[in-house]
Amino acid sequence: MNKNIFIFDEYLSSCNNGIGTYVKELLHCLNNVSWNINLIVFNAEVDEFEIVTEKGLKKYLFPELENKYFLDLGYIVSKLLSLYIKDDSHNIYFINHAPCSKFIRFIKRDFPLSKLCYVIHDFSWTKPFLGNVNAYSRRVKTWKVNEDVMKDPIWHLYKEDKQTYALVDKIICLCQDTCQTLKEIYQIPHIKIEYIPNGHRNLYRKTIQSKNKIREEFHLQENNKVILFIGRLTKQKGIFDLIGAMKLVLQSYPHVKLVFVGSNEDSMSGILEKTSSNANSFIFTGRLNKTMVQKWLLIADIGIIPSYNEQCSYTAIEMMMYGLPIIASDGFGIRNLFQDGVNAKIAHIGKQHTKEFQQNISYNILELLDSSELREELARNVRKLYEEKYEIRFMKKQYINLIKKITLIK
């Protein structure tokens, strides 16, 4: 019997985050298969609810909501969808946003025969704990003897996660750290967990002529080495540690440019204050379209990912794709991507709230700037890593296998 795939998306946030890239790549994986592919989009650019079909893809488009938070409207959403979608054991829903236990309850109520997959793009605890899973685990263990557990806001995050996992048929993990966390902290049975790393289509096309032209377009001098950061400018992404490390690097390499592609309106004033003493060495582009991001990837000398936690970072995969020598943290999830000294340099976070991480980042940057041979070796190896694990065909194979077997679950 034919399968019907429904993918939940949220238009406004997906334009600027990894979930948006994930949805695009998942749709590509399911293109040209004999199943019915459907996209359910919230806060879409429509005035009222409508259903359209574009190139074989059926889209259920919900207009922009007053508070933009569709997960609070599960009752309405589910009832409306049930008018157009017949419940069936061959229906499979992919849910990408959280917290969503209440939302899922309504979907499960109105579509009891359908199969539900929840994709973990982030944990709720990673922000308050800066990705420190050991600290989070210690907090969870204290609840067994703590009578005031209801007063702990972290307990409510944990409870929400547990409820979500109990409601769905499959939990899709994008990294090995998440698989381990589900088993050890949430006690989720192995059979319910699927490990499927993200994949990306190969977009890399290199020509020396275009690289030189792009450098001219960006007004870069010949002695300006470019260190590239892509992502939201937040503490969780390691932005302040990176700025501190860069100040140490500039003492030896005063012409290096650190480029930030991304933005965060809430913290920009603090970031600009931190960089004001070396303003000429920092370039803030704000959010860019895909073409402009690809230009920076093409000309960068080093890619840097100083995050305290990630799942399976599309920024990291794109840097792999472009063969950038990469410096990455050993934060939750990120440490699953690379091997230190083989396909990246790893800057250990060390003890939080100290300058240890900054010093480790600066040491690795200086090591790469000192050695073109090391940069070339890491670039070759990380490109090979992309080709052997993160090229889109691997993601496609695993999702097709998952969809085939999930309908067999009773």
C-alpha cells in the first residue's frame, strides 16, 4: 500500500535555522519515490489556510498566527487537518519542533492509526547547562531524593521531554551523544531510537578565478587570512570565547579577519562592545542568503565551530563540503563529528566560566595559521569525511529504510 509522508515545518524560523535546511534536504531525499509527500507549514506567507500542490508536493499552509507559536494550537490544527487527511496506518508524521507533547497528543488523538516520528534538533536543557550533559545528569539524579522537585524548572523540562518520547513511535537522533542521553538519562528503549545523521547535497564548485574575484568583492587584502563563523551570535554558540581567543591571535597575526555570518539582535550591543578595541579585525555580515554564504565558504581559510552543543550541525557539514580546515569544540554533539588531528583540530572547552576554552581556541588557530601543510591535510581529510558519511545519499538511504519499516509497528 502507498505511504503518505507528512513533514511539519514552521516558515518564519526555518528561513534562518538548521531545521529549515533539514526539511529541504529531507524533501530532496524523498523526491522521486513512489510515496505521497506532504508539507504542513505554519506561519506561511498566506492570508488564510490553503492547500496547494507544487511539483508533486502537497502543501498545507497555515497563515501567520497572532503569537506565531503553533504548538499551542494543537487542538485546532489537528481538527482542521482531519477534515482533509484520512487516518491510516501508512501515514507517517515527522515532527521537528518542541516543546510539543500537548501538540502531539492532539495529533495522536485524531490520527490514532498514523505513525509519529519526533526529530531531536535540540534538547531543552542544553541552554541552561551550556551543553554540559554530565551536569544535567547529576541534576536529574538529585530528584530521586528531593521532595521539592516540582519547584525545579529543569524538572519540568525533563518531564516535557519524557512525555514527548512516550507519545511517539520513533525518536530520530542526529548524533551519537543524543542516542546515549536518551538511553542513560531518559531510559528510552533502544528499539525506539533511530540514529540518522544529517546529510547535504554537494554544492561545492571550486575555481581559482572566482575565489580571487570574491576576495576583491569583499575588499580583502592578500595578507588577510579569513576565519569563518556561521550561526547565531549567542553564548551557547561560543561567540564570546571565540572573540576572546581572536584577541590573542591578533597579537601574532594582526591582519587576520574573523567573519561572523549570522546575527542576534538581543546580544549585538554586547558583542560590539567586546570587539570595539580591534574593530577592523571583525566582520559582521548579519544574515545572508545562501549564495552569499557560499561565497564566504569558498574563500575562507579556516572554519570554526566553537559551540557548547549541537546535534548534527549543517554549518559543520557545509564546511566539510567546501573542504575547509576546521577548528571545533568538544561540546555535546560536536565531538561526534570529528577526530582531533585527523579531519579537524579540537579545542577542548575545559572548565566552564574560565579562559581555558579561549586559550585552546587561540592555540588551534595559531597552529593552523602557522602551517599551510596542516591546513591542506585537514582540508583533504574533512572533505573525505563529507563524501563518506554526510553526502545526501546516506541520509536518503536511512530515511527510506525507516519509512519502510515503521509502518510494520503495531
